[in-house]
Amino acid sequence: MSVKIAVLGSGAWGTAVAKVIAEKKNEVVIWSFEEETRDDINRKRQNSRYLPDVELPETLSAVSDIEEAAEGKQFLIYAVPSMFLLDTLKKSLSVNSIREGKTVIAVITKGFLPTENGPRLILETMEDYLPGFYHHSLVYISGPSHAEEVAGGKLTGLIAASENAKNSIRFRDLLKTPELFVFSSLDVKGVQVSAAAKNVIAIAFGMLDAIKSIGGSSVFGDGTESLLLAAGLNEIQTLGKALGATHNETFTSIAGIGDLDVTCRSIYGRNRRFGREIIEKNILESFKNIDDLLSRIGDIGYLPEGIAAAKYIKILAEKHKLKMPVSTGMCRILNRELDPYEFIQDFFKGLM
């Protein structure tokens, strides 16, 4: 039975998810802030800017009006970058089917959201704005997946996490295909923390990978990268527990180690790429600090979500008195307080 779905966000990941759902003969509408991308999808059946060389199905279309995209949809997926999520959410609150609680809502955005009370997880922040129908009923979707591979039919898995088991199953059934496994979880906070924090570790991993590749040190090898990955996973679990994660196995599942591993090692990883370019291109040189970097993030040419996450994790680590040397070190590097080479050398010395 065909259903109507809206995906708010026309980036690579939003487009890939929309493609998967549309190929199951569902009617999918993407909201695109950029009219050029909207027209590209509708006229050429492709998103050449964010997901090139991928043919999109006829059951997928794009619009530039949020109300037009979201009104009357049975399912709605927020897919915009974290820094634009609250603005997009506020624009969608006038949609009747959302105001009346008729639309089941999921989020595939990764990161934390800034509030007057400091950084917070995405779903709990969104609940402050959405009608009461949605409290404890939103679904968060994450896992070891890159848009390019999912759109190309490469086998992988996702986790649909929600305190509302019925809604989790609804999105599991909507998304799953023979190539895309989808599992349900009740650990909404643990899955969200894993999705956000792994991007920071991936920037550090990219830096180390670049140093290793250019021969910056003869002592760094594949095992060194695994040391960093393991340390990063420990930090993710530490933060997750502090923020209310309910299941330890979240961090050893595809939501935790699975997503962390692919984000650190895949050629498609934007955060890994950014870490490499910190070393190879000295990309931080043209920015004063992390706030300047975030305000001019468009200058990079792509969007590493780990930049904002590093800033927010440092704040959270200080608030909860957590020892997170990789994540806080990355924030200091992005803030131009710490030399990347010095950080890498000192971090591994500190393990001894």
C-alpha cells in the first residue's frame, strides 16, 4: 500500500533516504531550500550537487515550500543539517497535519542543538516546540550508512530508535529493503549521542590518517588508528551514559561502533576528509577560531557536522565533569588553541 512521505532537506543523506522509500512505490516529496536543487530533481531526476550520478525514481519530487511538502503526509523525516534544524522545524509548525498530530515524525540529522540551557540532544529539543502528541513519540534514525552507498543499493543497516515502539516499527517497515536492514531500539539518547559524537572522532581519525600517509611519523600504523577508534568509542559511551543512555549494547551495536567505524574509515566520510585536510591543506589557517569556522562553514565546500559537535561536546564534558581528551582536544584544535601534530603525539603518550 502506497503512503505519502515528506523529507525536509535535499542534501545527500536526505535524498538517498527519499530514493529508497520512493523505490518502494511510495509518493515522496523532498523539501529543498535551494531552488536549483529542486529543479534538478524534478527535471533531470537527479541531485547533481549533493548526490551526483544517481537516478531518482518518478515517484520522488521536490518543492521549495515547507507547507506544500509536509501537509497531509503520513510520515515526515527531518534531514537538514543540525545548524538549520530548529529553523526548519519552526517553519513546519504551521502544517495542519503536524499541529493535529496526524504525521509520524523521524529525524536523520546528526548533532546537538544549542539552547539557552546549553547544548541538548535533538529529539528532546524538538519536543519543546512540537505539539504534545509528539512527546516521547519521535523516531531517531542512524547507523553505518553513507548516502552514496545507500543510494547505490549497497548492503548496510540502520537503527530506528524511539520511546514509542509502534512508531519505531513503522519507520523500520517504511525503510527496510533487501539491502537495507533496519532494527528497532528504545535507547533514543544513546543512539543520538553515538550519531553526533562519532563525527568528532572521525575528524581526529582523518588527521591521524593523513599524518600516517605522508610519513609524518614512522611509529603510526593501522593499529594506531584502531587505538584512536577504541578511545573514541569509550568517550562516546562515557558521554552517552552521562546524558541518559539506557542500553550499554547501543554502543557495541551498529549505532555505536558500526557507525563510528564507517565514519572514520570510509572515503565518503566528510569529517574524515576534513581531518585529513587539516593536515594536508592546513585548512584551518584561514579561520580565526571555531566560531569563525562555523559562521563561514560554507567556505569549506562541504559540511563536516563534527565541527559543531566538537564545540558542544566540550561544553557538555565540562558540565558533567567528563574526561574526554579526544573530543575536547579536537575542539581546541578547531579553535586554533592546539597544534594538530602536538595533539596526536601527546594523546598517545598519555595512554602509556
